[in-house]
Amino acid sequence: MKPAFFATLCAFAFTAFVSSAVAQDGHATVQVSYPQSDEPAWVYASDYVPAYPRRLAQEGTTGCAVFNLDIDEQGEITNSERVATSSGRRLGRESERLIKSWDWRAANPESPQAAEVQVRVDYCMAQGTADEVVQACAQQAQYSCS
């Protein structure tokens, strides 16, 4: 068996394991919010829910992280500062990696401006339906992240 194929097969098996563990025990979701603004200058550009980081899912880690981001006119993060995290360094590191991988969309696409945006990412896992987990995550986002 070729090494590249074997690595791909192992990655697939690991992903299937994490997904099945979450499916057997309940559901997981990630919620993005902007605590300091109802209309932030920049927002997460996808219509899809961000992927729950594999490491966090495998460990059953839930919680939140808040970052202040400086985003330039092209939608690139030029600086990030972790403001708070509820579940330790790993959640903060994984959150920062996730946030930096996202595309950002200007609130006013005709004249994008550099701005500071505060973003909060909540990670939630629970028993019940997917909708119940989303509702629980929205409720979690109302509490302080510390």
C-alpha cells in the first residue's frame, strides 16, 4: 500500500470515527457571533456552519472563544488578539486557526474599509436533535465567555 493512500485512508477513518461518535452521543455545532456590533464591518463569508475542529470534537471539548480582529480592505486578517476563552489554550488555538482560515465579507462591499471586529465562536455538543443543539448553542452565546 502506498504511503499517501494509507495516510488518506487513515484520515478518512478518523473523520468517520469522530462523526460517528458525535452522531451516537448527540449533535455538535459551531456558532459565530459579533458581541460588540449588530452590524459588524466584516462578517464570516460563508453560508455554511463552520466545521467543528476534529481535535475538539474527539476530546468532547465545548465552550467559546472571543477574538478582536483587525481586517484590512481586502478582507485579510492583519492582527488577532484572543480576548477570552472558556476551555483552555487548545480551544483558543483551534479557534484562532479556524478564524484565520475563513473568508471575510465586507458589510458594504462597494466600499470595504479596514476595521476592528470582535468575533465570538461557540462550540456546542449535546444530546437531542440538531435543532435542539443549535438552540442550546444560541443560549450559551448569551453567557460570558471566560
